[in-house]
Amino acid sequence: MRKIIYWVHASIDGFIDGPNGEFDWPTMGPELSAYSEALDKRVDTLLFGRSVWQMMVGFWPNAESMTDDPHVAAFAPFWRATPKIVFSSAYPGDEWTSQVINGDLADRVAELKAAPGRDMLLTGGAALGGALAALGLVDEFHIAVHPVVLGGGRHLFARPDHRNNLRLVDTVVLDGQVVVSHYHPAAQQPA
């Protein structure tokens, strides 16, 4: 069965963006970029909530023309070539969207997980990440905590309505400043 891997950047005060939606604070050094690229190699599908999708589609189709950052140069071709699923009840999709899913989240995600293929990567997004975690549908959490206090924004998990215990698998410090912790749901047995 395919796994859902949740890969997200957070501030040390637990936000995934700033008070005004800013996402200019994560620093993708060479080690953090390599970590991200290793996750990319495990997947054949990218998952997004609508708000993260709109940020991504506004940048990644032409990213190399906006910056010469090495991480951008490595990720942009992968992003363009990989099927992308957007979860939204109102978004109609666009030329970069492979599929839009609305309706019963649990059933639709269970179908995706049961389909043939490699794992799927959920990149950022508090609402979708929190909803999938609450339903027990996230198999791995990779949380990169950056050395910044944002003072507000969207919480790492959007208003969880119950406790979700996790089991620490590994923690690494990358580029001398970003702490990445890898968790599994506590009920999940080691692979």
C-alpha cells in the first residue's frame, strides 16, 4: 500500500507561514535540499491543499526564470513532471493539476493509497495535513523547524480536535540550523 508522506516547514513557534501568509523565511541550504530531494525520489504523486497549490502553481512552472537557486533548479523539473492532486471543494483545476479531489476525504484518500504506484508527498498545508493526520491517513511526518519566530500565521496543524500521538524515528540538524524530525503515527509499527 502506498504511503502519504507529510513534508512541511515550520517556525520554532509552530507556524507554517507568517501573519500575512509570508513564506519567505525557509532557507534551503544544500543539506536540507538533499533531504527534500531524497523524499522526492520515493514518490510519484504530489498532494496539495488549495492554498498551498495556488502558491506552488504561481512559482514552480517558471521557477528557473525567477532565481538561480540550486534547490529550485533541482526541484522545478520534478515538480512539473510529477502528477499533482489538489484537494478542494471549489477549485476547478488548471493546466498543472492532474486531478482535483473533493467529497469524502477518507474514502478518496484510501482509494489513492490502494492504487498501484510509489508513495505520495503532501507538501505543506495546515488544513489538509491536519485533516489527513486526524483521519490516520498520514504514514510519515517530516517536519523541518527553521530558526525563526514568526509570531503568527497558520499553525502547523490546523486546530486538531483530538490528540494524535507520534513516534520519533529520527532527528537531524541540517545546514547547521534546521532541525528535521521524522515521525510515524504512534500506533504504526516500524517498517
